[in-house]
Amino acid sequence: MRLFRQLSLYMALTLGANAAAAADPALLEGLRDGSMKKLVVHAEPKPVSAAAFDLADGAGTATLADYHGKVVLLNFWATWCAPCRKEMPQLEELQQEFGGEDFQVLTIATGRNSPAGIQKFFDENGINSLPRHQDPKQALAREMAVIGLPITVLLDRDGNEVARLLGDAEWDSDSAKAIVQAMIGEPSGGSTASN
């Protein structure tokens, strides 16, 4: 019965649910399965930190507000984190499948992670489409209440936190993909989303 309910919800989404309805907490709750059961869906969206983080390759700084208009899967990680090593290729797959105008996996190495160490980590794990951004002083992580690694935070198009997962998960699972699709809703070709 649960599988039937999940399939029904997924079909409703793919047949034209809009982004506002897609972010409904009850809908997201119903799509959680397997390791995605660890995803805590908030009853109401929560504001996020305005703290800046360092862009890859010394390209300056950015804030989460720079991603307004996109659904963002924000992943806090570190090069020394074993669960991060396990899930990073899955996050890469999610970015390759859904990344673009509507969706971004945003990876931010928090704490002491050298740019060379991050590049080595990405090379060893075949990561080519995820950003190598950093939060070296943990300002963003601290303000986002990151209490361990990895922590992955789901942001809606308005830049608010709608869900959070502590620890690793199977980000290439059908459940994770259904949640992302639910958050994206209709393609931006027919919407006013930008960025």
C-alpha cells in the first residue's frame, strides 16, 4: 500500500504539480523511503544563514541567497569524513540528472580542508560536476547548526530550509530522486525562476 501511495504521489508530480504544492511537507514525508527516512521535513520553511562561503579556485565569496530561484541540496562535508566519501558519488549522480536552471547540489567543505585536498578527494571519487566551495572558518556551518558531517539541507526556491538529513544517505535512490523532482515541480521553461 505504501509503495502504491508513493507511486501515486510521484505520478501526480510528474504530471504537472506546481512548485508551491511540491514543497508541501506531507507530500515530501510520503516520498521518504529507505535511508531517506532520516530526512527531517520541517512543518514550515526556515530561514537560512546569510554567512558567506569561499568559492572554488579563489573566485571570491558567495552566500546561499545567490542561489535564490533554484532548489538547492546543500551538502556540508569534509575530506576526512568517511560517510562523505561514500555519498559524494551519489550526489554527483543527482547533480548530473537534475542539475541546471532549477536544481543545484551545492557541496561546501567545512573546516580545515585544503584546496589541494579537496581536488584530490574529487579526483579519487570521480567527482566532476559538483562545486569545490569551502567554509574554512565554519561560519556558515555554525549558523546553519551543522553538528556533524555530513549534513545535507534541502532549500526551496525562496532559499528557505525545508528539510535536513544528518549523516549519509542513498542520494541516488528512487526516493531521493522523487523528493528532488517534487521540489523542482514544473520545469523552469514555464516559470519565472532564474539563476
